[in-house]
Amino acid sequence: MSNSGDGHSVRPALYPFMRPLRERSVPLKIVLLGATGSIGQQTLDVVRAHPDRLRIVGLGCRSRIDVLLEMLEQIQELQPGDRPLVAVTDPVARERLAASEADSHRLVRGDGNALVELVRTAEADCLVNGLVGAVGLEPTLAAADEGLRIALANKETLVMGGDLVAAAVAAGGAEVLPVDSEHAAIAQCLSGRPADEVRRLILTASGGPFRETPAAKLPRVTVAEVLDHPTWKMGPKITVDSATLMNKGLEIIEAHHLFGVAYDHIDVVVHPGSTVHSLVEFADGAMLAQMGTPDMRLPLQYAINGQHHWPLDCGRLDLTALGPLRFEKPDTERFPCLALARAAGRVGGSAPVVLNAANEIAVAALLAGHIRFTDIGAVVAEALAREPDHLVPDLVAVLETDRRARALAETIVHERSR
Ligand SMILES: NC(=O)c1ccc[n+]([C@@H]2O[C@H](COP(=O)([O-])OP(=O)(O)OC[C@H]3O[C@@H](n4cnc5c(N)ncnc54)[C@H](OP(=O)(O)O)[C@@H]3O)[C@@H](O)[C@H]2O)c1
């Protein structure tokens, strides 16, 4: 990729820009990881809307067997006679499933990583990665290796291992298409345009539930208040990340890897309405924005189907009812996670891995009632300060750094909660 004109591409992009996508089979065979979560359930909605074009051939989750079995029943109705492969990582839940009388699936055992085994054996065309957290990285790498279309919701994959994914995608002929509404918006604005005309990406943020909360009150907010997101209904981890603005920080790193744009040219604006999903500024100053109802099924469908605007019953934006569109600067004093993530992304190597691991531990500690909301940024900052920066050239190094950073963050949480 060149860096001509006033464009600001700095590295090869994962996003295929002007490259045509590979032809895939019809119906498209999907392996869905994180099936029992918010993204997983919404993926099933998309498949339900297009049963002639989309088909589920594999499902993966951790332990929520009841939700999984319900889902398998619905898939039976949609795809009579199919028996999708299923991977469950929690050993107790896996045994429960094996002992259940349901025969609507085939259980992947896999001595090592059952999710990876599922991706490699399901004979799918497309991975929808709706796992939460670091567990998403290895299945993404396996899908890249298998040359699949990867509809990527699991942003932690790119935060931890963006360079590894880029190498695996280049070698395996896979395609990574973003599911995050912001990155899907950018992909739509970039559609058919060369990378070297891009000057700036502008990610929008809802601002979360504490957009107007004074700094002095933040240490006392409750977990219920943290989980009360104004616009999106999502799983607990991303909902906490949205409240701290860590989510937007992770998305900056995700955008850097996806679109190959330098950190100095990725901005964030707070846009409370969540109707402008993100914007691109081009070298001549022209700006394109993508708008739509805040419904994750839209970007999910757009990634799964290889970037087509198929019909979907999600309601429509009534422009005349929207009122003025507001855009504000994010407050990095009250929400330090945003600046921490940007800085870790710039440093690269181990820093984003440590950031992600420490954040996962801190979020879990908040949800368990062990630390306060404002401790999350403090735990992440301290973990980054205590873990020396180093290169992470391969998966072993990434996973080892992740393991060490988790242990360190646990220690810091323990120290703070005493
Ligand atoms: N939800 C949204 O609207 C949204 C929007 C944009 C991006 N995203 C991104 O999408 C990802 C998923 O978010 P979510 O909100 O859907 O999360 P969620 O509702 O908490 O669901 C997480 C899923 O991951 C599975 N999982 C977690 N740990 C696992 C493990 N060790 N092994 C196997 N499966 C495991 C869970 O299985 P169990 O249920 O069995 O525990 C569940 O199916 C995140 O990276 C998030 O940032 C989500």
C-alpha cells in the first residue's frame, strides 16, 4: 500500500479495501462462536431472516447449555435434518451436554482447544466470532489459516494479536470483515475507495451511562448503573467497557489493524444518539458518514454476507424525528481508559496485550463487587507500568504475555480491594 497524497495509511490493512471478496457457497455455511451471547443470538436472527442464503454448521460457547439447546431446537426448525457441530469449553457443561438426550448436534471433543477444532472441522465458509475476550484469538487465527470469511465481533482478537492475524490472513487467503458497528460504518464509507485517499477515521462513541456524571461521583456508581447502557443491549463485559470508554480505546486499536491507519489519524467523538455510526475524512477534506438505527443485526448481516445491504426488519431512521446531531470531545480525564488504550496501541508489542488482559481482570473484579468503577483505569495503568514492554513475535509470546499480565492484574486488584 502506498502513502501518496495526503492519505494516512501506514501499514497493510486487514480490510480488503478494493479487493473483490472471494466467492462463497450458497447457502453460506457459518460456524458461530459465542453462540449463547448477545452477538450469537443476533446472528441467529440474521440467519432466520435468510434461511435460503445462510446456514449454521457449528456452534461454540463456554457453559450455557440450556441456551445452546434452545438454539439447536430453533436451528432444527430452520434447517431440518442438519446436525451442527458443537464445542463447549467448560468441562462440566460439556459432560452435561454429552449426557443430555438431545441428538440435534455432534459434540466436538478436541483434546486441546475445542473452539479451534470446531473451526477447523466444520467445513464452514464463514466464522462469526462473537466470543468475548482473549479466548477469541486462537479460533480467529485458525479461521484465517483455513481461508474463511471472518465476521469479527471479538475486537480483543485484534487488540492482542493484530499482527498475527494479518500474517495468517495473508497466508491463508481469508477475509476479515468487521462486525463492530463503528468499523462496519467505516467499511461502508470506504467501499470501493483506495486506502491512500483516507486522511482520518472518526469513531463515534455513545459516551456510555456516565457521559454527564461529575468526576467526584464516579467512584460511587453501582454495578447496576454501570450496566445500564443508554443505547445498546450487549453482554456485560462490553457494557462495562462502554462505560469506562475502554471499548472505544480497544476500537482505536482494532481500527488501526483493520484499516492500516496511523493512530494520530484515528479520532473519537462522543455522539450520544448513536445514529451516526462512524465517519471517514478523505485527503481532500470530504467526509462520509454512515447512519442507521442502532441495531447490531445490521452490521452483523453486512459482514456475514460479504458486504451486501440485504433487507432486514430493523426499523428505519426517521431523519425528521432525529433532532440535532450532537458531537462532543471525549473527556479523557474522567475516562482515562481511552488514552491508556491509544498509548498502548502506539507502543505496540506487549502493551496492548497487557492492556487487554488487565482490563478483563479489572472488569471481572468490578462485576464481582471487588473494586470500584474508577479502579478499572487504575488497575490497567498500573499493570502497564509494572510489565516491561517487549516484542510478541508469535502466538506463544502473546499467550505468555496475556497469562503474566492477568496474574499481575489479579495481584493489583487484590492490593486495591484490601
Ligand atoms: N453485544 C454487542 O452488541 C456487541 C457489539 C459490538 C461488539 N461486540 C463484541 O462481540 C464480542 C461478544 O460480545 P457479547 O456482548 O455478545 O458477549 P456476551 O453476551 O457476554 O457473550 C459472550 C459469548 O462468549 C462465550 N464465551 C465466553 N468465554 C468463553 C470461553 N472461555 N470459551 C467458549 N466460549 C466463551 C459465552 O459463552 P457462555 O454463554 O456459555 O458463557 C457467550 O456465548 C465482544 O468482543 C464484544 O466486544 C459485541
